[in-house]
Amino acid sequence: MKSGLDRFGAYRKSMKLLDLVAKDMEGLKSEFSLSRLVSQQFASADSISANIEEGYGRLSKERHYWARLLPSSLQQSRRLGKN
């Protein structure tokens, strides 16, 4: 049986995104000149699910704060993906 967080659609999608980013970056991580970009892209994708996890366990008032962080994480991932 899935936990509450695993039933949350945005969380499942963020984990799928992280898997896709990891797969996309696999071929680039051996290139020294791209190592920082690969690291940043992976970290930005990871922060989306991390923010959801952090906010999920918070009280209602605190949860709003963490929910406000998500668009920034998504925007950063998109911006890095265009480089």
C-alpha cells in the first residue's frame, strides 16, 4: 500500500523527472567541461522532490511556505535544461 506522499501526484512526477534527468545526464557526466552543469541540473531536479518531502510533513501554515518554493525549483530546472 502506498503512503500518503506516494499517492501525491506532484511528488510522483517529481521523482519521474529526477529519473529522467539522471538518465539524460548519464552520457554527459564524464565530460569535465560539463560536470558543473550536470551537477546543477541534477541538484535542481532533486530539490523539487526534496521540497515536496519537506513540506509534506509540515503543519498547514508551514506547508504553504514549502509549496511556494516549488515553482522556483521547477523554473531553475527548466532554465538549466535549456543550456
